[in-house]
Amino acid sequence: MIVPVPALVITLRHAETRKGSPLTESEVLALRDNAPSIAMPRAEAANFIEARGYSDIDPRSCWEDWQRVRLQLP
């Protein structure tokens, strides 16, 4: 399993804050595609994600998930 580190939600939030306006779909997908990631066995990934303490957005539906999550962030 490929796990983005840091989590995509953190990467996108930082980029949007730095930009000062909502990210475009192209920007979100480019950030996803270039995000540092670690390949690990599924069980290890599940433990890693659980230890992180929060859920990330799914890279396969990154744009849609980001649109939903970004409205819930403080």
C-alpha cells in the first residue's frame, strides 16, 4: 500500500493556506501526484494510519474528498 507522508490532507491544507485561495483541481491532483509517499504492507499501513490519529483523504478520489474535507477544517 502507498501511504502519503505527510498525509494528503495536511499537504493540501498547507498549500491552500500558502496560496490564500482554494486550490484548483489541477493543483490538488499535482500535489497528490508529487506527494512524498512510503510503500508498505497493508497491515503495517493500517497500523501507521491508526497511530497517526486521524484519517487522510483517499488518493483515488482526492479532488472530491478535498472539497468535502476542506469545508470542515478550522
